[in-house]
Amino acid sequence: MARPLLQFNENGIYCAAGDFYIDPWRPVDDAVLTHAHSDHARWGSKRYLAHDLSREVLKYRLGDITLETMGYGETLYKNGVKISFHPAGHVIGSAQVRVEHKGNVWVVSGDYKLEDDGVCTPFEPVKCNTFISECTFGMPVYKWKSPKEIHDEINNWWRKNKEEGKNSVIAGYSLGKAQRILQHLDLSIGKIFLHGVIANTNEALARNGITLQETTRITSETSKEEIKGAMIICPPSALGSPWMRKFQPYSFGYCSGWMSLRGAKRRMAADRGFVLSDHADWDGLIQAIDATDCDCVCLTHGYTASFTRYLNEIGFDAHEAHTYYGGDEASEEDHLTTDIVNSEGDVITDKQVSDAQEEEEL
Amino acid sequence: MKDFALLFAALDETNKTNEKVSILRDYFTNVSDSEKIHTLALFTGRKPKRQINSTLVKQWAMEMANIPQWLFEESYQVVGDLGETIALLLPESKGRHEKDLAEWIAEINSLGSLTEEERKTWLLDSWSSMTQQERFVFNKILTGSFRIGVSQSLIVKALSEISGLQASTITHRIMGNWNPDTFSFYDLIQEQDASDDLSRPYPFCLAYAIQETSDKQKTAEEIEADLGDPGEWQAEWKWDGIRAQAIHRQGKIFIWSRGEELATDKFPELHPFLYDLPAGTVLDGEAICFVDGHPMPFNVLQTRIGRKNLSKKILAESPMAFIAYDCLEFAGDDIRSMPLAHRRSVLERLHILTEHKDIFRISPVVNFSNWKDLYDLRLKSRDNYAEGFMLKRLNSVYQTGRKRGDWWKWKVDPLSVDAVMIYAQKGHGRRADLYTDYTFAVWDGDKLVPFAKAYSGLTDKEIKQVDYFIKRNTLEKFGPVRTVKPELVFEIGFEGINKSSRHKSGVALRFPRILRWRQDKKIEEADSIEVLKSMLGD
């Protein structure tokens, strides 16, 4: 039998025919990235290929890298292997990577969700022979409500906090969740402030031509008076840090798919948990996999064992693959804590953060 | 039900005591009296009888959710709560209902007369009419697992605010043998004292530990600094039995355990002395097994607590006595507001008069003139069949619940061994989807033999690290249990140890828990089974 077009090895997902890696977790010569989250876009490779809209964020996060970008639907060849990007709907600039060689088509999903979040280009199914899919939320207990319902909950919560004389602090990952929360906030309620990491990320996105709602960066000069009744968006890593003190009295909300379970919600000790995820839920995963018409599906990060077994029972040819994108059973702890920041919310270092501390989800 | 489900959700969403009280107050102000009393019953652990066993509930949920059993079980592992798992797995409902909590509970209580098929239809219809949030609380009630993270004192506070009654009055009225069919909201808040319930116990006075952690010993000097003049204190041994209130009123006797369970029938040996007490007497003390004039370890008592029928053999092997240490009611008068010294003299007089001195015992006062003497004596607690001392201020009243200042427990240090983690299982509730339940082993020659399971004792951060280790060092999976590579060593503390033929190790521990993670130790340095056996005594 011929060598599979993509293989999992100690460095990442490898394409031998094209001699490149997709989302390598160790430094390699040629890295093709699905998106700019740090568990997928790691530092140290010689050359990177990513979607146009990931360009500025990648430069902000990984520094001076050799980076080539292209848009959705465009194609590029590496050693005769055809590569193209297709919308994954996960975060701005996230792509499914399609590779084709000698009539054989493989697609690497990266992270994805099916709902249109109003911020990034919505997911599009891509037909393929083999589909490598994430399954972070691959258990049937994970079923998302409509995003509209969640955004209404967030705005109502903000309004109520303001009436009670409290500030609202909401946490979500600095790339993806933060912009998604921001774009659906009702500015008639009050002002929106950003943690430094999110402000930096938004500035990088702005250099990429993305316009977002009006916000103010929190600095050491920001007064308590200014933020009265405001919404403050921060990354999860700010939780419990001295940086939060200035916002008192506040109510703390946390946005994540994990918030659908009571146990996880209680562990986070958030005042409010909002079930808002940038990953596909159980039904979404099955629908996405089905839409590829694939002959074979490989499952990475998440509840791989259970989800693989279930897919096989309902007639798919499914296999478990081991990756370093979150451990075999990604719990929210594997995904927690993001950038190390100082009290002003600026990133202290991007590159020395150990694997365990890196941002995932996400 | 909608109100109740919203109440539950709202309470779930705040950690702040004041907000919880205000949520409860708003709720109690808005719902009917019958819903109020049902809520109070649920919040004080008075659950309706379970009418459908959880195997059937699971089976019907799987059918409705259309998923295989193994996936249901794995989902349960992830969620850590059966009621919540089902609520999450069922398809979204299209129906509606207008029933309140009282009506749902009435339906649950009437299921007894239905056939299995009828119950199934009822359950599927019920689920179809509810929102996810309602299904969750409904499932908890239905499966008899309803619990809420709200202390009784907060509910009492809210009720006190809306009724104008003293909190202590309400606390007393909601104790005892009632259910929503026999006790109404009106009974609860009426003006005159509702002392017509003969069985009603008083809220137990509870002690704080003076030694906050087992890590750091308090010296005699520190105790002196905390408690002052030894002359103001009464010391008694702390007994390892079941805390109980023994009541005799108008020719009727009742024995209540601390968990507010009526345990009269469990302790027939205590009945004669109780009947012989003057009517209108309530004693606080410890129900405990006594053989040859000595209290027996707790596990002797444990063998009979769970039994429905007390056979002759059990009664012979584990005979009960009652060690009294306080008198709360005498000649029909509530004497809790009298000082301890006075209540003690009443108790001693009652004891002099009893003809059942082998059963009705009195906890001896331990004389001491300085804290150093007591400190030294405490180290010999186990020789005296006790777990340490109780320290009570002589001029103190009998408090309601746990109040800091007058009653302290000063326990002897736990026994401990260093052990290796070999199995792990996921936890429940707050610890769902995290490996938090561990089995520990000690060396028996070159084999590791399991001897204890322990859950608590690690910080959240340590739990995270251990969980990370387990997920990456699993050797085998047996259902929910993982065999873990023997590598992590923990210091396991416990209160007592006994021989056991039911355990592979030959020993059973009382209250095993993790004292600390010994990251400095290798598995070769863990203790052996001989160390445990040497702690058995005779």
C-alpha cells in the first residue's frame, strides 16, 4: 500500500510527498498553520504558511518569522502537493488545510465550529478522502444553544450589573472569543474596556484590516471613575490576578464551551458561566464529518476514544490519532491560562512560555 | 417548577452569602405557601421517597436520547452527576407544563400505584414538557439525589427576614419529624411556640477544631493564649461514636442522630434507660458500642448502623451504651440558656438516679490545672479509647449550630503512612471529569497492596497536576477505573485502624485522607504493610 498522504509523527502532522508539516508542535523547516492559537502555531519553524488574516497576529505572537500567506480557495504547490485553505469558522484567519496529491485528497480541520459567529468567515465543508478532525467537545452532553441567545444573556447580565452598581468583567481567549464577545455587545449599555493582551491582539487584527467596535485599553492611568458600569474583556489568565482589583465591585463572567457543565462552572468560581464555544458541539462534529463524504476520519484532541467508537458504530471508518493539541482528554485545565502578563496587561514573554501554560481552546 | 428551577439556577450562580439570602427571600415572597414548605423540605434533606430506581431512569433516558449504554455511561463520567447527564442528553423539548413544585412532588409520590409501563409513559411525558434547567432539578428530586449548596442557616435567615421570627426559633421548628403533608408553612411561622411535636430535637451545638490543620501542631502555650484560664474550661474525652440526642417526653422516647435522622429503632439497648428518665428530659451525648466497660472503635458500631434487622448476634457483638455530656431539657423546660456548669449538675443528678448505669453513662470530666498537663494527656487519647478532647467553657450556654468560641474539639494527630497511588477514578460534582478519587497501596514484599481510598486533601492546583499525570500514565482501564503507573507518593492520614477480613490488605482505616503529596519521595520509600499492622494494637 502506498504511503498515506499525511502521517502523525513526533513533530506533528507530516506530508512526506510535499515535505511539510501541518501545525507542527516542534520546530520544522516548513509549517502550514490552520490558525494562530498557540497550541497550533508554535515558535521556531523556519518557514510558515498561513491564511492572510492570520498574518499580523502571527507576527505579534511569534515575532520576526518567515511567513507566506494566502486567501481561502487560493492554491499553492509544495513539491507537487497542492495546498489550499478553506474557512474553518473557528477564529479570524482560521482555515481547514486541504492537501491533494495524485488524486488523493486529505483535509485537516484544525479547530472549527459550524455556526456563523458574525466575526470570522463561516465554516465550509470540503469533500475529501480522509478528514482529520478535532473533537474537543466530542461527547453528546455538549450541545450549544444559539449564539444569539448567549449574546443576549451577556448583554442582560451587563445591564443588570450596571444597575446594581457593579462593573462587568468577562473572560475569553484573546484571539477569537474576545472579538466575538466584543462584536455582540450592546454599546448603548456602556463603555467597553480591554485587557492589554486583547487590545494588542485587536491592534494586530486592525493592521490586517479588521474593524471592531470601539473600545478603550486599560492602562495604569485608567481611573476607577471611567470604568464605572463598564464591560471589561480580559483573557482567562487575568482571573485572580492583582490586575482585577481596580475593577471592584465587579461580577465575573466566563465564556467557554466547558461552562455547559455545572462541575466545570463551579471549579471556575465564576459568577456567571456563558456557554459560548468556538468549537463544534456533538451534533456539529457529526454533521461536519458527514458533509466531507470522507472514506475515513481521524480524530485528534478531545474525547477521541469515545467519539471514534461512536462514529464506527454509526458507520464511519474512524480512527484515533494522538497529537499534542491538548492531551487525550482535553479538560479545561489543559486549555487554561494564556499569555503571561504584567499588571498592565502586557505580554511579558511569548516565547519562554512552556507548553503546559500555552493558550489552547480554543 | 419553573420558579424552583430558576431559584436553583440563581443560587448556583453566586458564591456570595448576601446574594443567596436575597435570592431566597425574593423566591419565598413570590411563591405559594405549599411551594414554600416543599422547598424547605427539600432544602433540609426531606426528599420524597424514590419511586423509580435509577437503573430504569437511565434506561428510559437512553431510549429517549437515542444513545448506546456505553456512551451514556461515559457521558456520566464526564458530567459526574446523573440528573445533569440526563438533562443534557435528552432532546430539546417542545412541550410545556404549568405545574409547580408541590404538584410535581405529589405526582412523584403517587407513582407507587402505577405499573412500570405507566411510570415510563409518565416520565417520558414529564421530560417532554420541561426545559433543560427544570429537567435537571426534577431528575435530582426524582432520583432522591437532590442537594443544594446552601447552608440551612441561610434559608433560616431568609425565612426569618420574611416572617419576623427569630432565626433560632425557626431552626428549632424545622427540626424533627415532619414532612410537607404534616407540617404547613403556617405551622412554621405561627406566633406561639410549636412545642406540640413531642419528637422535636434541639439543634445540635457544634464545636470548631482548635487545631485548624493537622500539619501544624498547636503547643500548650498557644492553646493557653487562645483559651486563657484553664479554670474557665471543662475538658472531656472526645468519643468516637454517633452524636445523638435522646428524648423522653410524655412516655414517648426518640433518639436523633446529628444528621437529623430518627434512629430510635437502631438502638434498642438504650430504650429502658430512656423510659426510666423523668418525662421532659433531653440529653445530648454519644451513642457508642461498649464491651467490658470500654468504648469500642467506630467500625464495630459501623457494622450495625446500616442494618435493617438487628439480629441477636449483632446485638451480642456490638452492644450499645450512651455517653451523655449535656442536658438540654429538664422537667419539660428548655434549659439551654443556663450555663454549662448548671446543666452538668442536672445531668449528674439524673445519672445518680438511674438504675441503668452500664448503659446510661456520663462523660467524665477530665481534671487539669494547666494546659501542659492536658496537652500531654491528649497524646494518650487512643489508650483512653478517645480521639482527643472536647473543651467547653463552663459558663457557656448551649449554642445553636456551629459557633466559634465556647466549644472546641482538640483532636489527637492522625496516624499516617506514606503510600503509592495505584488506581484513579473521576470525581463528581465540582470535580467531575477530573481524576480525584485515588486508591493507595503500601508494600507487601515486592508487591503493592491497596489499603485505602481517599478523595480529599489536595489543593486544586495539585489535583490538576495529578490529573495531568494520570491521563498520561494510564496502564489499563477497567470501566471508570484506571490503573496508574506507580510513581506518586502521598502521606495518608487516618483516625483509626482495624483488622478487616473484607480487605485485601487485612486492615480497614477510619477517615483516610491525603495529608500531603510527597513529591520528595520515591515509591521505594513508601511504607510497608508491616507498618500498618504495627498500628493495630492488640
